[in-house]
Amino acid sequence: MEYLLRVLSYVTEIMNFMYHHLCGKMQLTDLMFADDLLMFGRGDPNSIMILLRSFATFSAASGLPMNGQKSNAYFNGVASDVKADILKVFGFIEGKLPFKYLGISITAGKIKKKDCHVLMDTVVERIRGFGAKKLSYMGRLVLVNALLTSIYSYWANIIIIPKGVLVRITAICRNYLLDGTSEYLRVPLVGWENLCSPDIHFCIRINYLLAGV
């Protein structure tokens, strides 16, 4: 894929390529995922042709062809007649936003709280499957650090998660640690800021205190 980056960097400099209006300052032409590629440009035939020719050069060199049945074109603010010409000439199927990639909603605007319900539901479902009532505080702490936060980290590596979602996930993890459920309505014995102390020995003593040892 590094070869594709070099090709795109070269052709966008020497040819009359027009960047997507949100990508011009960064000179961003593409985003690469596990086995998918997003390419961005202004909605005009010339810019799209430059992107596709660049990929064709990469494809010929690497032996990785485009899967036309799984490839879509997404438009925003493009005149309907121009859009129709582009779809006809290049043979793409128009896709609709938002679409999901590996369980995450991909949209043209900022990610909103409503787009992250899957993330919060996934964390809650994991808690329900842990058999939490049979675990000690230390056992739940390990699960929070090893599993629950890893779900959030996966999303955070791809999108900017809204503050409200972070607050909710923190509350879910706190409730699970204290009571083994996603909801905890009693006053906690120990403040959350103390439980989040980086001192591991302090955290261990807190768990012993909570357990009544």
C-alpha cells in the first residue's frame, strides 16, 4: 500500500487534481483499513479519473484488483446530472451514508452520541456475560482494564468519540467494578478518583477494603 501512496502523491502534484473540500489543507486522498480503501476527491470526472488511474497502476504492480461488486461511490453536494454521468462512466453503484465498517458507523459529519449506541450496548452485553456476581473486586478490575477498555480503545483508534459517550462508558465501568452490573444506584464506599489511582498497591488495598477483609 505504500506504493499506492507514492503514486497518489505524485499524480496529485503533476495533474489537475482537486481535493475534497475538507481534505485540501491536509492533502488527504485516502484512508486505508484492513482490506478496504477510502479515496477522497472533488466530485468531478477528472479528479475521480486520477484516483482510479492511480489505483489501476497500483493494482497492475501488486496484483490486487478492485472488487467492483463491493465498491461504492458516495456523493455530497454533487449535482444530480454530474453524479449520473460519473456513475455511468466509471460503473460504480451509489452508496448511502452512514455505512458500517467492522461494526463502526462511517459518516460524512461528526460522530454523534446516537451513532455510538452499538459501542455502549456492546460494553453492557460483555458485562452481562461475565458472571460478575461470582468475581471479586480485583477480578472485575482486571476485566475492566483488559476487556471493557479495549472495546472503547478500538473505536477511539478510528473515530473521535463524543464526550457524552465517554462519560457513559466511564459510568458503566465504574458501576461494574463496584457492583458487577451496568447500573449502580447506591453511594460508593470509595470515590472513583481513588479507584483510578495509578498506584497499583493502593488499588489492591482499596479492593481489600471493599471486600471487607
